[in-house]
Amino acid sequence: MTSEEFPYLDENTRISFPLPEEASEDGVVAWGGNLSPGMLLSAYSQGVFPWYDEFPILWWNPDPRCVLFPEKLHVSKRMERTLKSGKFIIKSDSNFKDVITNCAKIKRKHEQGTWINDDIISSYTKLHELGWAHSIEAYMSDSEDGNSEPVLVGGLYGISLGGCFFGESMFSKETDSSKAAFIFMVRELSKRGIKLVDCQIMNPHLASFGAENIPRQEYMILLDELLKLPDLRGQWELN
């Protein structure tokens, strides 16, 4: 069934994805469908996420899975000094559209383009409006006296369900800005009951924070338990 033929699923409608054991060797469990709210929420609640360059949409549940347990967050002494300096003003859910748009524009090593297309931006912005998707933003004053309006210089976005936060992407226009947003988010969400940050695929940047790979089977067991916890839905006021 093509994306055009697949029905739009509202946030209260759920479908079942293929079992993790049915995934391809690289982790693809399904293709096609659309990015409607019910489709995306169904996916995340079953350990699946979309990631594709061109249509059809590819749905992934890789093995192993990169995760960060908040209590294992690693912050270097240098970053602690940066955080305490007040260089960055950290906010939440105040500029979701600009965060995801900036994530789409940032050029990354080993990537020719971006997977964050207009459909991704529109669909996740809709999830944000529904209270499921969230952004953490880092701002800086663009004047020495600090009297001007702060400028967005970094941030990240993702989905929150139960005791999990599913990180999607981050961007940085100023050294350490996305790191500051990420550290702030992990610490604040840990206080509010988040037990797991799903980082999806390991990279050196995530490893530096203390992220680790765990077997998919272990991840799915954890996910099942953590989704029983209350949702942190709605406008976040973490700052």
C-alpha cells in the first residue's frame, strides 16, 4: 500500500508493526504507510522509528539499540564549567518549528543530505502541537551587554512516551550548544520520571555522553515496562 493509499491515523488510533524478529539484517521492519500521528505513536510504542532518504518510508528497529540511562550520563569537567558559566540560556518547547528546521539544514559528516524533509517537519510539528513531541533549545545573547533578544544557537527534538524520551535529531551553530541542551534535558527529565533516552544508532558523540548499545530484545523488554509510566505530555516547562 502506498503512502497515498494508507489511511490517516489520528493520535488515538494504533496499528501493529511486524515483530522485531522479522526485521531485516540492518533493522528494517516495514516500509510504506505515512507519518500521521497514530502511525508515528504506534511506531515509537513498539520500538520502531522512521528513517529514509526518499519514499517509501522505511521503519526501523535495529539490533543493537543505542540508549542512554540518565543515571549514567557523563559530563566532562569542561562542559560542567560551560553549563555553570551561563553562556547558554536553555528553554523547552518554545521554538519547536525552528529547532526541527535547523536540524534539517545542518550538514553532517558522512551524510550527503538530510532525512528531515518537509513531511517529517510537518508531521513532527503536528505531534508537538498534540503534546507528544518536544524541543530543548539553547540560546545566546547576540550583544555583549545581553540586552538584545537571545538567538537560537542549538537544540534537539524528540518524542516522549511513558518513561522514555526518543531522541530524533540535534543541531549546533555554536560550540557546545547542542551538548548543553542535551545535558540539561537528560538531567531535568530524570527528575520527572524519564528512565531511558532512546538514541537509536550509536555514534562517537552519543558515546561521549555515556550512551551504550544494548541487545534489541533487552530494549524491547525495557520499553514495555517504561511505557506503563505516566506520559509527560503537553507543553514542557523544564527551564
